[in-house]
Amino acid sequence: MGSQYYQVGANRVNWFVIIQTLLSSLMWVSVLSLSTFGIMIIFKTSTTTNFAQGMISSFGAFLAATLSYDSGVPLVLSILIGVVASFLLGIFIDSVIIRNAKHITPVGKQMITMGLALLLIGLLPLTLQRTQPSLRTLVDGNVTFELGAHTYSITIHSLITFGIALSTIVGLFIALKYTKWGLAVRATANNEQVASMMGVNTKLITAFSWAIAGGLGALAATLYGPTVGMSSVLYMTPIQVQGFMAAILGGFTTFHGPIVGSVILVFGGNLLGLGGEQMALYKELLVYVLILAVILVKPLGLFGKKVIKKV
């Protein structure tokens, strides 16, 4: 699931192992939550799944890396430029490509995003991919602290990433609940046609949702890149797949369900890896089996609710 696991003895797991594993999972859960929110907000407002989310994220990260290495642009500014570029790319995809497609349907939108993903897979290596493309960490070093008889450690970059992800997602949820934009998003998600009749500019809402998804994806990619390397433009694809899984587990019909699903997916998977060598080897398979079991019992996900639309 993207982080280390620690074992003491053959099949014994103690609190030190558990806490250290959770600390080591913060980077992955932060990145996954940002990406999942992007996938979810597009689904809620455009009624489609964005298969190009991973490649849009990589575009912003590789642009930031190119600016940082080639032009000597400061790291933080490079990241901001990459995020803004993916933000604008999201607007372009919805406003220019999807909106001008004829007889568009949710499935048609999915096919468009698949085509965009393939286009970016071929285009990025020709334009932005480099032999040394990885971004630097925001701050080097580790933070260590003692708790009981044990010493725990986590990288400063992971802590910063967790803080950025937490504040960003909390800010977005506050905006969704208490602002006019949030009300418009919720109205569009509930029924786009009725929202439009009530005066909501649904085209602006959907375009901005794609923009937010692009920006969040690029932010996740730029923060995640230094820890895993960026030797391939496909390095965010596993995050995209996990994002879909988290949204399915939590439930696409709510805003908070996919985020909770992300947390369960990462922490649960990494904790399963502590159950011995066999559990560690098959932990991802076990996670997928558990997701399937949940979906069989609750087809709409853990927090999904059946939407009843009045006609």
C-alpha cells in the first residue's frame, strides 16, 4: 500500500509496530485522499469517472520538475505553477473537449478521458520527462520522538504533506457546506437539470470541479514524487486505481465517504501487512477481497445512500 511495515518476532505485533506503521502511512493516505477527492467531485458534478486523473496529475508534477531543474525556479514556486497548470488543464478538458462533444453521455465522457490519458502517456515523455525528473523534498530530515519505551520516526516531508492535505480537504469540505459555491455544487450533484432551472450556472460548476480535480491531482503528484521517484509518467496510475477503490468502498453518493474509504484502504492494508509474511505478501489481495465483501453487502459503499429523485 505504499509504505513500510515492521514486524517483531514471527507473528507478533506490538503497539510500537502499529504506531510506526501508521506514521509511515501518512504520506500515502495524504496523497490518496487528495486524488480521491478529485475523482469524487468530478463524478458528483459530471456523473462520470475520470480515467485521466493520474495523467493530469503527472502533467503538473513533470512540469514542476522541469521548471525546477531546467529554469532554476524555486521548488515551491515550481509546485504552484504545476498545480495551476493542471487546474487550467481541467477547465480546458471540460469546457473545450467534453462540452463540445456531440451527444455526450456519461459513458462517452469516460471514453474521452481514456483517450486523453493515452494522449498524455504519449505526449509527456516527448516534452517533459527527464533522466532526472524527480522533485526534491520540501524539507529534508526526520522527526523523532519518544513514546513510552520506544522511539518513533517520520520524515518531515511526510508531515508537511499530511498538513497540506488535511488543511486542503478540510477547507474544501467547509466551502462545500457553508459557501454559495458549495451549495451550487451540491445542487448540481443532486440534479443538474433542476439546478440549472433554479439559476445555478452548472457549466461553470462542472468546469471548476474539473479544475479542482486537476489541481488536487497535481498537488498530490508533486508531494508524492520525491518519495517514490518519477522515472515514469505512469507513476500516479496506482494512486488513481486506489482512488477508484476508495470511492467504491466509501460510496460515490456522498462527499465524505470516498475520503474515509481512502483512510481505511491505506491504514487497513498496511496493518494487514503486519500479520506475518503471508499476510504481507497478499495484503493487497486481501484488501480487494474485503472491498468486494463490503460491496456485496452494501452495493453503494459503506456510507452510500440511495438517492430518491422526485419527478
